[in-house]
Amino acid sequence: MPYIKPERRVALDKEIQALSDRIDSRGELNYAITALLLSEVRGLSYAELSSLMGDIECVKQEFYRRVLAPYEDEKCRENGDVYLPN
């Protein structure tokens, strides 16, 4: 869940923006995400690794729900629905 307390966001946002400013490609973004994820591994166990995979999945789903789905809805209204009513 990305909805952390505002004071924690302030503490992280400057560093996140500095990193973002240096990323020039999707490959570099993938690398940065991978490196951050690997730095969070606190021992090799199924529970630890599964928990980190859950974090990734939650980020993916929330990004889809909050960013991509509304964009797709807008394009559907703009260009017409392709899913016909039954």
C-alpha cells in the first residue's frame, strides 16, 4: 500500500525524484526497481521472497487501478467500446 504518512513521503520523495531524474530508459527503470527490491531481501526464505513478490503485485495492481484503468476508460468513451452488450 503506497498510502504512507505524509512525513514519510517527504523523507523519501526527494531521493526518489533524484533517482527518477537519472533514469533514461525503461531498462534503467527495470534495473532501479530490481536493485531496490534486491536491497530489501532480508534472507532467502520462501516467506520473505513471497512477501516481496506480493509487494510487487500490489504495486502493479494499484497502478493499474489508479492510472491505467481510468486512461482506458477515457479512450473507450473517446473511441467507442469494443465490448458489445449481450
